[in-house]
Amino acid sequence: MAFRASHRFARISARKVRPLADLVRGKLADEALDILRFQPHRGAKMLSQVIESAVANAQNPDHPLNRDTRRGRSLSDLIVSVARVDGGPMVKRMRPRARGMAFVIRKRMSHIHVILEDMNDLS
């Protein structure tokens, strides 16, 4: 069973968050949160919030995937199966330059997606 969470239109470049997503992909959810807690990057906090949201979805007994058992999943049983960071739209600003020219400043956004799977369902 896959429990998902996403942060769309995150105001950070996808290039800055992708190495952090590579760090936690395939790890247990609590181990991934521990890894991200000690990273000095701004994107680590955004990614950890998405993982925490997916964990909260998994622990919610009223979630559609938990309705048959009426119990939430344990944090120690969840694996980060997918941690994907896609590029989002860009906000474009013009910066004046010499001789009447203008340069474009691209303020990039990203979409952060996380999917957690139950370790017991994989085997």
C-alpha cells in the first residue's frame, strides 16, 4: 500500500532538493527523518515535512487504504519508496543591464513528491 504526500510550488529550485531526495530514497521513514534533521540545507526541512505528512497519512486509521484494518501503520514499518523532485513553474523578473539591455532572473519552484510503502506488504 502506498501512502503519498506532496508539496507543490515549493519556492526552492529542484536542483537543490534532489540530492537530499537521493539520500533518503529506499530508507526507513524514521531513518530518513533522522538523516534530514541534521542536514544544514533549507530543502531538507521541506522534504522532511513532506515525509512527515506521508507518515501522518499512513498512521491515520480513517485513510482509505487503512479502512479494511481500521488501524494505522507503524512508523518503523514504512519505507520511502519514491522521493521525487520535479521542476515547477518559474517566476520571471527583469533586471536592467548596461546599454539598455535586460537580463531575466528566474525564480524557480519545484514539486516534491514522496510515496511511503509498508515493509510488510512488500514481502
